[in-house]
Amino acid sequence: MLRKQLLRQVRSVSESLSVSPQIRRSPFSSAAFVAPRTSRPAYLSSRVGQRWQSTEAEQQKPVAEAAPSSEQGKAAEEAKQDPLKEELEKAKKEVIDLKDKYLRSVADYRNLQERTRRDMESARQFAIQRFATDLLDSIDNLDRAMSSVPQAALGITSEPNKDLVNLFSGLQMTEDILMSTLKKHGLERFDPLEGGGRKFDPNTDEATFFTKVEGKEDGDVFYTQSKGYKLNGRVVRAAKVGVVKNS
């Protein structure tokens, strides 16, 4: 009996020992270790998730903020540059306008200088034109008086008349001095028949009549009614001539 009781006690103790180690190891076992993980409080898991999400947002936030800031900077620079560009274009246009006005003014001034110089030169050269024109009739009368003296009276073909020769010499001397003085001021006399004659020139001659002349060609000057005059190359009076017209 005693032996049986001892065996029973030993078995009960051994059973209790076999159960108690499992209970002691349960905190370190895989089953006991998984249970706390699955039964972790909600605030811990949510805190870890929020921490990861906030870190990613903070990393992406500077990039997201950098793009708008750069765009705003470009927009601000463009806004600043637009008035400057407008002012620059306006200044360029003003410079072009002022340069054009300056060049036009210089050209007008030079034209005025040239025109004034020509007017002054013309006034200097032709200042005596009216005076010379008024003298032409007197010179023509003097020339007619000399041409009216017969050659015989001058002793070319017969006995000369001394008084008439002296008068003719005086008239010729007067004419020579007068023409020399006028020539100093640019007035010159020309005769289309000098040098053997020439063709009619409408720029210097005035045809008073046309006639047939044997041995002459059409357009030849064969008679000088009155001589012509030029003042510094300008015709102040055309020579009055007779022109040949055989046809």
C-alpha cells in the first residue's frame, strides 16, 4: 500500500514537473513569442506607419516645393525683364529716329551750303549781266559806225583821208579798250563767221532769215547781222545770223 502511494505521488510530481516547464518556457517559445506580436497594441503599429510616411513626405516635400519656387523665380525674372526689354526697344527706336533726323539735318545743311555757294558764285559772276546787256547796244552802234567807213577812205585802195583815218583809229581804239575791260569781267564777243564760218547752233545763234546760197550747205551760217555775247560762258545775247537753206 505504501509502495503504491509512493508511486502515485512520484507520478503526480513527474506530471506536474512535465507541465510546469512548458508553462515556464511559454514566454520564450515560438507560440508564446508570436502571440505578443499579433497582439501588439494598435498605437505602436500606427506610430511606426506614421513615422515612415512622414519621413517620405519630408523627403519629397523639398522637391515639390523647389519646382514651384523655381517657376515663381523665372516668372519674377521675366516680369522684371519685360519692362527692361520694352525700355530697351523704346530706346533703340529713339536712337534710330534721332540718327535719321541727324543725318537728314546734316544732308539739308550741306545742300544749303552748296546751294548758297552756287548762288553766291552765280551772283558774283553775273552781277554785271544787266549792266553788260545795257552796254551791248552801244557797242553794236560803235561797231556799225566803224563798218560803215569805206575802205577806200582809209587808204587801202586809194589816197587816204587823214581826218577819217584818225576818226576810225579813235573809234577802233575805244572799242578795243571797252571790249578789253568787259573781258576782264567775263564778257566776251563772238562772231559765227570767224574762222571761216560754221554750222548754225541754236544754243548760241538766232536765225533771222533763210536763203539759198550756191556753194553752201543747208544749215551753214553765211551772214552775221549782229554779233553774240557770252558772260562767263553763259550766252547773254545770241548772235543774229542768216542761214543757208537750199532745199
